[in-house]
Amino acid sequence: MSRTLSVHTEYWKSKIPFRISGKSWDGFDLIVCEVREDGRVGRGEASGVFYLDEDPAGMRAQIEKVAPRIANGADREELRDLLPPGGARNAIDCALWDLEARREGKSAWTLAGVKPMPVNTVFTIGLEDTPEQMAAKAAAAKDRPLLKIKLSTDRPVERVRAIRAARPEARLVADCNGGWTLAQLKDWAPALAELGLSLLEQPLPRGGDAALANYDAPLPLFADESCLHLGELEAAALRYDGIVIKLDKTGGLTEALLLARAAKARGLRLMVGCMVATSLSMAPSHVLAQLCEFVDIDGPLLLEQDRSHALSYEGAAVSVPKEALWGTP
């Protein structure tokens, strides 16, 4: 076996500035890892976890540090000991999944023990200055039946109400990105439940949500920032109805599948989420999506352009890759 590893950074511009509670982006720096072995190439892409201060330089340094071990044949299980959860491990892990699929002549879906089926994803409505602007974005996305609404502390109920009026038939979920207090959650949650939200993601900050264990919410609460990987599942299970699994948080598909199965065994509901990235990041998340009730892998739709052999988005439906994007022989 002759194996090498390389890593580089790419910049992908967003269609419009993408805003969440407390932050905005005009584009996204992504790292791409390539593992070459006996004429085959496996690729993995990562954005990193911005609220943990991960950046391309730091992730590349982590990857380069373990590159000799990967070149010497370290597999995905060994990788979990070599690097902590995060973007660097995710990029290598997904590259190794891709390489294994090509070497074995089986899709990554088959290797993961799931059936490769199209899935339905949410479409994200980012924060705008007014509820009316967000309602207009929701109305313009009339072919997207599942909407995910980014909320801050600025008129959250009014924003959801405006979107509900514009899209009465749509299924709605919302994400606070840890921007609320417990008092605000208790104040706003009943009205949001009446508006038919299917779930609310991460209302309180990571590390500041212990009080949720004693709170009987009127709608399902899902942990995002408060459940990064398998080691944080037990605490999240005491506070939330479900968890959002992202490969950049878990450090790859290998741990994400372990987390998903452990969470389901605890009776938790599941959403697969994503950072804004290309179809190369969404493809391994598509594998995980087969185990999840909710799917949020719309990242490429927020970019000006996507990769060659990109996933196909038709309404809410996301195709299984048909060409050599990732994870197929």
C-alpha cells in the first residue's frame, strides 16, 4: 500500500450575507483533505466549529501533524484517538470513508449499514432586519416545504408569525444559536408552539442550559451547540428532546453514526445539521440523514456556486450522489 495525505483551503462566496444570532458571513473558508492510495483518491471537506474558534490554519496544522500516521495506514478508528472531535478530524475521516468506498467497490451508505435513499432537507431563512423581509424570503422559497428560521432576541415571535402567514402550509423549525435566556424562552415558547413550530434548536447558550432539565417546554427542544460529540450525550439527554448532529462537531461520520445510534437508544429524536459548505460536505451527512427524523443539509443552496457532480436539490428532496462526488465506487 502506498498512501499520501494532502490538505488545502478553499474560499466559497455566499449568495447573500448569511446571518445568525450574533454573527454574519459573506463567504466561507473550507479545508479539503485528500488521501491517495494505490491510484484512488478519497476526499473530505470541513468548515470547522466557529464558536470553538476553529479556523483553517489551526485545522490544517492538526491534519499535517497526523499526516504521517495516516500515510502509514491509520484507519478511521485509530483516527478517533489521534485527533479530538472537530473539523480537522472530520476532513480526514470523510476522506477515509470515500477512499474505503472506492477500494471496496461499495457505497459509503452500504458500508454504514443504511439504505441510500433521497432525503428531504429544510431550507434556511437567515436573519434579516425585519419580520417582513424574512416572510418575503419564505414566500420566495415556495418550492421548499420545510423551512428553518434563524432567530435572535429581536421580535422572534413576530418573525415566525410573519413567516407562518406567508407560508401557512410549510413545516417550520427554528434555531436560536444559544442566544436567549431562560426567561425569554419561557416568555416566547408558548406563542411559538401555537404557531406550529416542529422544534426549537439551542435556545440557551452552551454551558448555560442546565436549567432545562427542570423546564417543561411546550414544544420540542433540540441541542446543537450543547451536544458536540458522544461524550456530551448524557448531559444533553437530561435537558433536551433531541440532538442536532453535525460532522464538524463530532469529528466525522464515524463518530456521528455512533452518536446517532446511542441517542436513538436513549429515545432522543435526531436532526442531521450542517455548516454552510459544498456538496462534498453534505454527501457524508446524507449517509447520517438516513437515521434522522429531521434533515438540514441545505448548505450549498446558500453559496454562489457548488462543486462539479453536486448533489441535486429538487424542492426539499436531496438526491443520493450519482457520480464521483463522494462515497461511491
